[in-house]
Amino acid sequence: MGLPSRRDAATVALLRDDSGGLEVLLLSRPADSRFAPGAEVFPGGAVDPSDSHPGWRQLSWIPARATAVTTRILVAGVRETFEECGVLLARDGAGLHCPPELLPGLASLRLRIHGGHPEEFQAGLKRSGLRPAWEDLVFCAHWVTPSGMPRIFDTRFFLASLPPGQEPDPDAGGELTSMRWVAPGQALREAAEGLCLLLPPTRSVLAELAAQATVAAALQSARSGRVQRVRPKLAEIAAERYPGLDLEAIQPGHGREG
């Protein structure tokens, strides 16, 4: 059997301000999932070939960005977030956030994407007078699955504020078992107590978010920071404990690639 190929992927941590402070949306993966069974994750997934269609550049202005963030990565982040939790990071021709009243009419598009037709996402946005809201995605982390794992993902992580008037909607396709809004610090404490399972990249992003009091502060911190690609090495971080390892197991300079 050959080595697993590396797949590009995008993940979006959706944020909101609650009366108790900053909260982030976590989705639970089924216990029988092939990847990260039972883990709580941010919305996201692998890049699809249709995410590279040249029409995306014609549909929307592409902002300056880090070299690790290509147009297809941004498309995947917006598409997967819409598919998995029903939140659409899009704007209209005037640059305004997607009107919430449009979402019910896009429910069939979401189902088509989930049913194996991601190539319909571009046309669906066009019909609704929308384009991806690239400017709402803030690049915050870049992780690669350790060598030796059965599936290798090269994943870019983004932060985004929950658009006005939108609320997450459970995944109708059964890929995810539940979702919840939670304070980053609380999620980390629950993981430390064995009450939930968080992958190392998720823990890392949550640790950064736990230091911020508001969505605005979290986005500003991510914008001003430098993203470094991280690839843990199984031999260095006790492979038998992956994916429940502690962040402290990743020592500065080990398993990091610029």
C-alpha cells in the first residue's frame, strides 16, 4: 500500500460575543468517523477540484493574503462552513452581509453540496446575487497531519465572526452529531478533564482565543500575528496518544516547518 497523499483543507472557527464573553462554535464528529472519531472540531473539510474553478476569481475581488492561502483554500472554507453548519460567509453586490432571509431559499443548495455536488456552489451564489466574503476570513493557523497517519491533511485555519442575523443549523447529512457554542477556556478545561476530545490544532486555536475577551480582539490579534506551519512528529509526541495529546508535548522548534 502506498503512502497517503496530502490533501489541502480549510477550517473556520466561527466566533460570537455572548454576555459571558467570546464563544466559538464546535461541532462533534461521530464515534465511527474515519477521521477524528468523537472529536469536537470547527467547521471545515478538504478542498474539492471545483474550488479551483477560474470563475471564482471573476465572481469576487481577491484580497492580498499569505502565500499559504490560495483562492481554492478560501472557497473551501466558505463552502464547507455553509455545508456543515448552514452559516454562509457571503456578501451581496453592495458588500453587505448575506441577508438572512435568503438562507431558506439556499437550503436546497446546501443539500446538493452535501449530496456530492460541490461544483454547484458557485452558480448557487451567483443566482442569489452573492459572492464569497473573503474579507471575513482571518488566517490564524496552519497545521499538517503527522506522517504515519492514515490520512494527511494540510489545513489552513481561519477565524470569522458569525454574520448578522444568522444562526448555525445542524448538519442534515449526518456527518456531525451535535454542535454547541462554548467559551474557548471552558472547552480546554473540559478536554483536560477528559470530558471532550480536541485535536491538537483545535486546542492550539482555542488557546489563542481564550486569551481574547471579544470577537474584535480575537480577529485583530490574528491579523497582527505571524502564522507558522506546524507538523508534529509522531515519534516526538507519543504517537499512541494522538489525537488526544497535550499542546505542551509540542516543543518549540520540533516538528515546525516555516
